[in-house]
Amino acid sequence: MLRDTHESIVDDWMTKAQAHDDDNYQFLRSLKWHPSSKKVDRVAKQLHEQVFQIIDCTRCANCCRTLRPDLTDADIDRIALHLGQPREEFINTFLIWDDEDRCYRTKTAPCPLLSVDGRCTVYDVRPETCRDYPHTHKKDFVFNTMSRADAALSCPAAFAIIEGMKRLLDRRKR
């Protein structure tokens, strides 16, 4: 994996993510029955660290172009301060309340805080969910099947991590 380049991982994702979607979902669901969820977490974290030594999120920004992240109160306060705006002005300008999930989200995708050159204008103070995306290094990997499968469609790193997990953990192919 480490001999891969940023471009080769992104190209692989672009050509294969949609075609592998059903298989990736089925594989991720099968992990719920893996004999060791701790091993799954360990493998996911190891692959996450390897892939993110190669992938530069600021060069991709596909998640910023396609997703609408939720923001915590701390995120809102931090970003508004960074932008020199009152909290309410920041909310009114960039966010909308999501009644179903009971949180603020960006009004649009692409993210309204993404510049025309594809760079995040608040990268150093970006929301926690953006900072942690695609969440593949988090504990309890097996309990987030849908979000992991969805991430593989929007994030080349997530796709590479899942493909690596299939090679290392998929008992169906042994």
C-alpha cells in the first residue's frame, strides 16, 4: 500500500467505488460476525494510518463537495470566531437546522466554506466531523456499516481502507 501514490488511490477509487459498492456493503455487514471486533478495529486503524500517510485530503476535498456535515455548538463558536462573525450571523449565512438529526448542517453541498480553488477556508478550525472523516480509525468499526459503505463512495481513503480490509479479513475468499 505504501508504494501507492495519492493519484493511484484516487484513480482506483474513481473507477471502482460504485462498482464495488454492493460487495463492500456485504463485506462490511459480514464483519458484524467476525470473531474479534477488536481485531477489526486494529486492522482498520492500521490501514487508516497507512492510507493517510499517502492521501492528502486537501488535494481531494470530495467530501467537501458532496457531503453536508453536522456542526456542534463548539464547532460553530470556533469557526464563527475564526471568521470574525457573531455566532448568529455565521449560522444564518452558512447553516440550516436539521430537525430529524437535531443539529446544524451546512446549507449546501459543496460546503459553503470551500473556496473556489477547492481548499477549505477554515481548515485549521474545521468541524470535528470533518477532522475525523471518514471515521475509519474509530473504535467499533463493525457497528457503522452504512456510514462506512457510504464513505467509500465519497472518499478515496475510505475505499482504499475497505479494500485493504477485504484482503486481510474477508474469510469468504479463503
